[in-house]
Amino acid sequence: YLRGLGCYANRQLHPLPHLIVTDQKMPRMGGLDLLAWLRAQPEFRLIPAVVLTSSNHHTDIVRAFENGARGYMIKPVRFTELTEAVRTIVDYWRMSSVPRREGC
């Protein structure tokens, strides 16, 4: 989807996101790899990326911010608390003044 390949090439039908929430540990591409990839793509540089993960290791947090994360949150254990954390992330970025690429 993010690469805009195949059926996702039409950005009118499949627009770029206004916010990206990622996990540190994912099956095909780790969160840090995703952040590094996003930073290398000019069209994604202004889109905030937030890491929502179970790792509270200082080195993971530092590496996430070094790779362009705009936020880092530890996943709560309970589903209701996780839902509230995601709602908080979305509400914060919805109310924030974030620069957008022209034409977006």
C-alpha cells in the first residue's frame, strides 16, 4: 500500500496516510526498518510515525527516534487500555498542526 504498487498505484483511490502507527516487531519488516524506509522516501517525510510496542528498552526507544519516530508508546496489556492508547494517539495527531505536502 505505502509503495503504491499494483492496485494501490492510484493515490486518488488509495491516498497516503496522515499518520502511521507501527510496532517494533513485525513479521516481514521490523518497525525500525519501516521507519528508516519512510525517512528515505521524500513523500513520507512529513507523515508522523508513532511506534506502539511492548519494548520499554531504552536502546529501542532511542533507535526509534533516531530513525524518525515522532512518538513511542508502550502497549498496555489489557485490550481496553490498548484501545484507549490508540485513541489517544489518533486524537493527538488529529488535533496537531502537521505540515502536509502540497496537493494532499
